[in-house]
Amino acid sequence: MNQLQRYGVVNALSSSIHLSIEGVISIMDIAVEQGDITKVQTDAICLGIFEGVQRPGGAAGAVDRALDGAISEVLADRDFSCKKGEVFWLRTHGKIGAKRVLLVGLGSAEKFSADVVREVSAAAARAAKALSELTTIAHGAGIGGLDAHTAAQATVEGTLLGLYRFEKFKKPEEPIKLERLRLIERSSEKLDALKAGAQQGQIIAESVLFARDLANEPGQSLPPRELAAHAQRLAQELGLRCEVFDEKALEKLGMGGILAVGKGSDEPPRFIVLEYNLRKDSRPIVLVGKGITFDSGGISIKPREGMEAMKYDMSGAAAVLGAMRAVALLKLPVAVVGLIAAAENLPSGKALKPGDVITISNKKTVEVTNTDAEGRLVLADALVYAQRYHPQAVIDLATLTGACTIALGKEAAGLFSNDESLAQKIERAAQQTGERVWRLPLYDEYKELIKSEIADIKNSTNKGPQAGAAVGAIFLREFVNYPWAHLDIAGVAYDVESRLYHPKGATGYGVRLLAQLLREWA
Ligand code: BES
Ligand code: ZN
Ligand code: ZN
């Protein structure tokens, strides 16, 4: 099945969905119910327990009593040590409504956070993947100290993110049968907050999966034209305005960066515009995504090892599309524009050459000293285009430099910004979502490194490996005249093994961060 169709937005099947999101086909039926955890009839109930707990309290305590102390016994015997994401199954022998209990470790109470809830929910869902239904409490809403909305959102997000696999080209070894998640809560007061949190979590998580699907798609089946077709389909389903500029239109706009990068490929480049809730006088937030559908390096060709990962070089674009989906389905009261600069970077007789001088749409000239520093060339045109919206802020996401991965590894995106308040908003959203950012500097002195003898600037330095991520950011700064932030997501966009809710391949980084940022903005 085409995975992208799974997260389509046109409703065909949702009549049975409890928390049905209007017009959305969901991969999982998610229900929030008031009830007694010991009475609910279900395949399994999932309970989280902190490290060091001898006698569980709250919902786990109630189940423990109903099971004549079976959970306490497991803890006392150290059969289960409650490490984060560790799981343990118990049979209930008809003593409670559920057939099984799935214990999941919450790790240490001091390190507990909403992101831990995402991780343990992912671990629990994977453990229960052969069942058709899992019932759970919203982890952290009671003893953990999270508010009910956050706990429900994180539980749902973790479940959906953790079950994801890119299975378009491979029969799954162990198929996922889980199709229903039930959140049980005893008190009626928390119910509304839990429902809202669960529903928003579902929208946001499915938008992350949409982005993961796009990023995981091989270059062969997702050239710029296809990326644009996906954007158009999404826009149509969500009721967004969408415009796609082809080569002719790019020529008219003078987008010399996008055209230059794309000209080595038989697949033509595209510039994609999506608009949500944009009115005459609105000053939108503009999201810009690097959409290099495959980056061979061009004539400055990359080494062969690991080049296959360069299909992920459109992860910024995928994050922007995922965020637009989330923002539209959440109906956030903000104006948002998504811009995607899409091209395929290949060598050929027609390709851009080192030494060539190109002209970006604001008439700035760039000496291309390295055709592998192509992301900044396509983004330059997109950042110039963003100026016409008189934006409140522009945030670009790009797998821009290997140097950023060297600086920060796979644990944080590099954050560069010319605006303190915007940077702080992003840092706050990062804290809330666990999609970490780390501020890096935009020192004016770096500009020296991209001085050209023959053009206004050049696209890479010949002064050796210094401040590679910052040099990329300094280049981009040449094209902005508004509050701006650049997220270098080269390290975090794919193959991040440190989070239990990440599968192999694309992470969908940025969708949750942007959704959170725009939610707080509203
Ligand atoms: N797409 C790459 C950056 C990248 C590298 C992303 C590794 C993910 C993993 C980008 O276009 C690139 O090649 N950048 C060059 C810049 C250099 C030539 C100034 C790099 O990082 O080497
Ligand atoms: Zn490159
Ligand atoms: Zn690239």
C-alpha cells in the first residue's frame, strides 16, 4: 500500500472512530473513556511504574490490589526493574476485566518528562503490537505530575510514532495488529483535557508520520515534481492555497539558485508555495524547507559511502509539509506560509560547475566554489521570496551541513537566529517536544569566509574546515530582512537511535516542534 495514502485527510472510513478528527482517515482508533481500570474489558491494560517503587499507587495500585499483589510481587522479586521502556507481561486469570497487564518502566522519577511518556508509550505499543486493542492510562497524569492534556497528547504521540515503520517495499516480519488505543480515566474532571490532548496528539503524530513517509521515499520515486504533487494533494485535502512554480516560472522569478542546482538533472526543479489562513493584511509565519530530493553533490561529487542517505536531503521540506498539515487540522488561529525549494542535485553535461557565478532572485551574485553546498543556493531564492509576505518570522529547516552533525551529533538541531525573542520561542517549543535545538552563533566575522573575488559572495569557504554549520547560516543571512531562524537538521532528520519512538530512517524532526511553536504563537 502507498503509505502516504494512509495519512490522507479525506474521510472515507472514520464512522467508527471515537475521537474522530473531522475529515481524517486515522491509522488507529483512539478513544478516551471514563471508567474503572480494574473493570474494563480489554485485551491488555498498560500501567507505568517508576524505578524504585515497591508498592505501586494510583491506577497501578488499584490493579495490584485486584490481582492480590501480583505487581508488588514482581517488583519485590526484581523480575522487572522499571527501566525506561522495559516491559513485563502479567496474566490476570479473570481477576480483573483485562486479560493481561502490560507493565512499562517509566525510569527514574527525577528524569521524568513528557518525552519519557512518548518513549514508554512507544515501547508499550510495540510490545502489544500483536494484540488488536490496548488500553492504557495517560502516563504521567497522576503521579508523574504532568497535566492531563500533556499526558494524553504524549501517550498518543508515543504510541503512533513508535508503531511506525516504512513498509512500502518490504513485507513486515511481525505485522502490527494494534488498531485501537483506549485511554481510561476514573475522574470525570480530567476527561475533557484528556480528550483534547489525545485528539491533538493524534493530529500531530500522524503529521509526523506523513513527513516520515515523504522523507523515507527513495529519490527515484520522489523527484521535485512528485514532491510538488504531494504538496498539491495535501493542500487540496486541507483546503490550503497551493502554487507550484515550474522551470519557466522560476526563470520569470529570476530564481537562479534553484535553477542552477536543478540543471544537472533530467528531473526539473520546483518551487512550492502553501498558504494557510492568509488574509489581505495578515503577517504570516513563513516556514521554509530544503527540498533536495537527492544530493549526489553534483560535480563536486560526494564519496560513495553512505550516499544513499542523501535521499533524506528533503527532510526540511517534509517537515514543512507535515507542519502545514498539523496546523490546518488543528485549525490554529495564525497565518502560516510554507515554502519549499525542490531540486535534484546531480552531475551531468548540463550541471552547474565549480567556478560558475549565478544570480539569486534578489540580484545578488554567488560564485559557486562547491556544487555540494547546494542547499544554501536553493534556500536563498526561497528566503528572498519570503520577503514579499512581510512575515512576522521566517523559520527554515534544512539538512544543510555535515559539520552540524559533527558539532552536535544526533541529539540536537543547530539553531541560528537574528532575533532573540524568536530563538527563545523555538527553544521553549523544543523543550516541550523533546526535539532539541542548540543555539550556535552568527558572528559577523564568519562573513570573511564567504568573500569572493569575482562575485558578491561565494557558497563555500576554501579556508579549511572551520565553523561549517555557521558558514552555511551566514550565507543564508544574506537573503533575509526579517526575524529569522535557521534550523540545521542534518544530524536529527534520520537514523536517530536514542529515542524509543524513532524507527530506522526518517524521524520527521521538526513537525512537532513547529506545531508546538505555532500553537503557542496563536
Ligand atoms: N546535504 C548535505 C549536508 C548533509 C551531510 C546532510 C550529511 C546530512 C548528512 C549538504 O548539501 C552538503 O553537502 N553540505 C556540504 C557543505 C560544504 C560543501 C560546504 C557538507 O556538509 O560537506
Ligand atoms: Zn550537498
Ligand atoms: Zn544537500
